Amino acid sequence: MPTPFPSRQAAQTSWSRAATTKPTTHNSEWRCTRCDKLLGVCRDGRMHLRFARGHEYLVGFPVQATCRGCGTLNNAPAPTR
């Protein structure tokens, strides 16, 4: 019988492009290193994360999140200025 949840594949860690934030006006977007999906927005030194059904979090750094699109583990070590 198959499992109800697909197993996740480990993300490649040898990519030359690290998890980055792309600066906008005064907020920075945090995007997935593999599929470029928006993961969060850096605001006032904290990361704003938003999930389905209205779940929102403001978290401190460092931040780690798994991309909901492709399953890649992403890291944001510190806010960009």
C-alpha cells in the first residue's frame, strides 16, 4: 500500500547560488533558490512569512524554510540592509 504522503527529496547543497534576498524599496524579498517562489519578506530586521488560510508569522534570523513549491530547504542567515 503506498504511503499517503510523498517522500521529500534532499535538495542539492552544492549550488553556487545561495539563498538570497532581493532588495526592493525598503523591504527585501526572500525567494527559493531552486524555483524562485516567494518565501518571505524582510521587514524591519524580521522575516514576515505568510501561509495558506491566513497564517502569518514574524520571525527573527537566521530563518530556514522549505519551499512549498519544490521542497527545497532554504536559509536566510541575516537580514539585508
